[in-house]
Amino acid sequence: MEKRNERRRGRPAVEWPTVVLIVSCYAVWAAAGVVVWPVWPLAALLLLSLAIALHSSLMHECLHGHPTRSARVNEALVGLPIGLVYPYRRFKALHLRHHADERLTDPFEDPESYYRALWQYEKLPAVVKRLLQINNTMLGRFVLGPPIMNAAFLVGEARLLIAGDRTVWRAWALHAAGLAVVLPIIVHVFAMPLWLYMLVPAWLGQSIISVRTFAEHQWSERPDGRTIIVERSPLAFLFLNNNLHLVHHKMPHVPWYRLPALYRERREGWLAMNGGYAYPNYFALFRDFALRAKEPVPHPVLRREPHPPRAFRPRVRGRSLTGSGSVPVPARPARE
């Protein structure tokens, strides 16, 4: 309890760098549509795409308890769904489930897994199998990843809505309220065709994020070996330093702007922790896997039999998702 209170006392009530970034993101989005679009349409489409990618990263930051101690305030700060597809509350619920490191990559228990159980994979039509194989190349993920991911997400959500899940209904009702603001702005204020917004900024914004998510996780017998470190990238700002993904998974209560320093001061420890699953940059990943699948679609462990139902309670460190609880981190190197 003392450690928990100490952590809360050491955390600012408002993380102003994140607040400023959220305001700036919406300002860039609005300026791109109102000011740039009538004059330089291609530049406007690019700026809108970058704003949507950054907004996705900011949604991720907020669901982890930033930049304030109030979940409602954090939700309101990123409440306008300029990316169109994902309700904040559904993104939050699914992503926090993903943070159970013991279940990372499990296609039944990790909502963000790109693997399939072999017995499921073998039942898929040949064309779907081929699409999933292409989706495991870096170029394939960049181009086809957004529609594949969106289709799977929306089908799953439709099933929950049909089943009458009240939590899911509330999330989509709030999302619809946000769209009731965003869509008229796009069509009437920006004077941009909605189909164009969906096919370029919304799609490209997700494609940019897919550069980060492409290799974030891989199967390993050791949970810590499942999460990547990409040491440097000009895209790190758009990703809010989640290229250092292992650091984020171990310390999700830490704001984005502190992750690089935490990585630098214990670099060897972090690399030892995940068994060296690291790349110097995303270009190295692209060079190796632009047209070659990085991972097989079937999960290496979940083979022939359906996954048995089981109860799962995250370890104590799961509480760190809300900024409390202890998280194991590499020890500091001894001073000489």
C-alpha cells in the first residue's frame, strides 16, 4: 500500500505534454481540412492521415490512465473519433486484456493476436488463407492490414451487439455521438467527400500505425520474449515511443515522454529481458520482411484441438494498468 501511494504522489495530477499534444493533434486535423485542403489537397490528405495516426496513439495513451487521474476526463480528451472506426471504450477494454503478458499472442485470449489456431486456420477458404499470409508481410500489413483488421473487429462487435451486450452498446452509442460531430465537419466544414476521407486519411492513418504493430509481438515460450524493442525511428513521435514496446508493457503507467530515458539507462537489461528480440529501426524490419511473412498464420502451439475454456486472473502487476501495483523492471547496473 505504501508503494502504491508513493507512486500516486510522485505522479503529476496532469501530464501537460500529453494534454498539449492532444490539443495540437485536433488543431492539425482541423487546419488540414479547413485551411490546407482547398489549396493543397494532397498535403491536406497527408496531414489528416498523420493526425489520425497520432490520435490513435493518444487514445492508447489515455486508456492507460494518462494524462489525468480521471478516466472520464481522459476519455473526453480523445473523444472525437477522427479515425472513424474504433469506439474508445471498446479499444480500451480489448487493449487492457491484451496487456496480460502470459496470454500474449494467444488467438483466443489476446484480442490483438494475428495468429490463428491451426484447426481454425485449416477450415478457412483458400483465398482467406492467402490474404492472412500476405497480411503477415510488412507491405501486406501496410496495404491490407486496415480492412482486414476492421472487418474482423466489426464482425465481432456485431455479434456482441446482437447478443445484447449492454457495455458494448454503450460504447457504440458514445462512438455514434462522436461521429455525429465528426462526420458533418468532414462533409460540410472541410467540404471533403466522405468516401475520400475513408479511403485515404482513415485508411492511411491505420496503415501508419500498422508499421508499429506489425512486429510488436511474436510467440515465445517466455512471455517477456514476446514483445519487441525497435530502438530508433523517425516515426517514434507518432507512435508516442511505443517502438520501445517492451518498456511500455512492463511499465504501462509511465507516460510516453519518459520511455526513451528509461530504456537508455537500462538498455542491456531490457535486451536481456526479451532475449534480444530487437531491431535497430523499422527499415531493418522492412528489409527483412517487406515481401516475406515474418510469422506463420497458425499459432506455433495451438495446433489441432480447440482451446479449452479456462479462468484467468492476471498477476498482481496487472494493476499497473491504472498506475498502481508493482512492475518488474531490469535492475539498474551497479555503480563502479
